[in-house]
Amino acid sequence: MDFKSFIRDVPNFPKDGIIFKDITPLLQSPEMLNKTTEALAQLVNGHKIDKVVGMESRGFIFGPLLASKLNAGFVPIRKPGKLPSTTLSETYDLEYGKDTLEIHTDSIQKGDMVLIHDDVLATGGTASAACKLVEKLGGNIVQCNFLIELTFLEGISKIEEYQAKSLLKY
């Protein structure tokens, strides 16, 4: 399946010099939405998954679809102040500054087999922070799973201790 033909390059977004990989054309096609979900689920290779963790905000697109396909629960990881119950937070470095992610403290049980999912692996900061949160709660990370990996940013180096797979690489 030629998934790349459904990814649109948007130059100079969100700032000059960036070529944004826009997945909305893929999302607009019911056939491609289903085929992408199936292909992302196949990357898991039949491993038992208890929870799929998706990061705000585009990890919320395929994360729940994967959870449903894998007969697992879905756990959102969000920016600070967006989750209504008790949370655990992880701060990580950005190119210029820092950011923080939060997870509900009761969302992962000790021993849960967890799939981390996001749409894009870029610099790896978000994925690394998500992995740390899951492990602090006692979850076992089976795999980090991405629709797109931007290989030139070498984000894989921040999660190299985990199994990581991407459907598309640029």
C-alpha cells in the first residue's frame, strides 16, 4: 500500500524551514484510515497489549483505533492541566526550552503490557517522556509505534532501549 501518496508536504509550517508532514489526506479516506490502522496493528506482531498510550494530540487519532483493534484500553497522555484526576508528570527538553506531559496515576497497572503510539517520531522527546511515565507507573513497554519517523532528526536515539517501529520513514 502506498501510504506516502496520502501524506502531504506543507512547506514552512509551523515555521520557516520546516516541511510539515500532513496526514489529513490519509485521514479523509475511509479506506486509508482502515488500512493504516491495520498496518500499524500489524507492526505489533501479535504481542499481547493491555493498554495503548497515545500522546496529545495526534496520538489520539490512531491510538484509540489501535486499542480497539488490539482489544486493549486507551490511555491519553496530555499537556499539563488537561487531565481531570490525579496525574504524574514528566518534563523533557525541547530544542529551545522544555515541555511537560501528564498521565493519570491510575491508568497503567503494574505489569500492564503497553504500546506507545504517536503519529510522528521527530526528536524523540515526547516518546521518551511517555516511556518514562509508563514505567514509573509499572507498565512494561512492548513497543513504540509511529505512523511516520523523521529519520534525519535521530529521535530513535532517545528511545533506543525500546522496540520501535514506524510505518513510514522520511
